[in-house]
Amino acid sequence: MDNNNENKEELSSSSEEMMMTDTDAEGNNIEIVGEGEEEYNDAEVEAMNHPSNRQDDSLCSFEGHSDSVYSVDIKFINSTALAASGGGDDKCFMWDASTGKQYFELSGHKDSVSSVKFNGDGSLLASASFDSTVKVWNVKDGSLSHTLEGPSEGINWINWHPKGNVVLAGSQDSSCWMWNASNGKKF
């Protein structure tokens, strides 16, 4: 092999150990020594992947959607971790991210909810849908503040402007939109 910036692999005297030589950003040689990959037969792989051998390390789960979940966002407000989810059942949910307790089921979209996002201070939640709307929800009580309309096709993504309550969205019709979430008006 060349002695230029290409990766080099060498096997040491032990067939289980592999050494890789590379160069860092400053051109210095670095060596990485590690164990070779273990090989497993089909029965061993099947046993390792059997559901009874899997451990669930999750702290909690959010149960409520009746179809695929497409988006989740988490926001820490004081000592509370809030989670929001949106999915193929045309709904959003707001949860306590520490316990999994459901706070609100947010209904009103007429198609799958593709994206959910909390605003900067966590007082509002925006949900985007393939029904071409964005809904802005009050986090304290789950009430609907505004329905934002404009795109002619479904909305793929949403985000909040970092300096204010301005919602940004990208649509399947190749357009981008921006609304003032405080009054629901387009810019």
C-alpha cells in the first residue's frame, strides 16, 4: 500500500487482533488496535434476536396513537420534560416525558401529522399535516390557538424562528411558508 493519506489495515501476529493506521488532520500517523469481529452461526444470531432475549431499557412509553408515529419533539420547561408526538392517525398528543402520562390529545387535522415542534419558550406547540395546515396549540391547556393555511399540498416539516413566535413550514408543493403564530397571519 502507498504511504500517503490512505487507510492501511494490517493483521498482527494474532489473527483476532487488527491494527489500522491512518493520518490525522495534521498529517501525524495514528494507529488503532482492536479485536476482530466475532463470527456467529445462524442459530446464534436467531437466538440473540429472539424477543425474549431483548431488554427494554426505555424509561417510559407513550401509548395513544392508533397508527404510525411520524414526529416527536421534547421540550424541557423548568423541571418538567414535555413530549409531543404526531402520526398517521391525524392526531397529536402531549405527554409528560418522564412518566409517559398523557396530558392532551390534540385533534383537528384531517390527514397524517407529519411534524410537531415546541416554540422556544415551550408555551406553544405547532403541528403540521398532510392536510396542508399547521395548527398552533397552547401548551398550558391544549387549546387550539390558530390554524395556519396557505400551501396547496401537504406540509413536510415545520420549525420555529429562534427569536420569536414565527412558524416556518415546507410543503410538498415546493413552497416555504412563514406565519406569525401570535395572530395567525402570513408574512
